[in-house]
Amino acid sequence: ATVYTILQLAECFQMKYATDRAEEYLINDMSILAEAYQLSDQFRLRKLQNAVLAVINDISYVHEMRGKWWKDLSEGAKCALLEKVLELTKPQ
């Protein structure tokens, strides 16, 4: 995925993540993104981690402006989410 695709992804997900199911949706979407990247060479591991975190940052920035999303998640949920990202991006 290019930077453009990742930004598109974040834009598409904006409204979805404004719901109470934000965490569930995000983990699902990150899983899809990670699976797509895992089809590529392992050297893309770092790029994948950066891309996933970029999406999280883009979405959280949008919703912070609206008083929504990332800051509304509990610390436990934030940790679980980042752990899931790392788990998905581990080398096979």
C-alpha cells in the first residue's frame, strides 16, 4: 500500500470509527491490512508496522479534533490494540 492508499483507508474509516465499536472495527481493519502486507517479502515488516501506526495516527487525529475515538479508548484497549498490531507484524 502506498502512502496515498493508507490515507484513503484512514479517510474511509473515519465515520466507522466514530461509533462505539471503534476498537473492534480498527482491529479488524488492521488485520486486513497486515494480511495484505504479509503476502509480500519479509523485508517489508518495518514498513508494515509504520503503515499500521500511520493509519492509527491519521484516524486518531481526525477523531481527536471531533473529541472522539482514540482518547476515548481505555489504556487497556490502547495497549491491546498496539499489541495486536505487533503480533500481526511479527515475522513468520
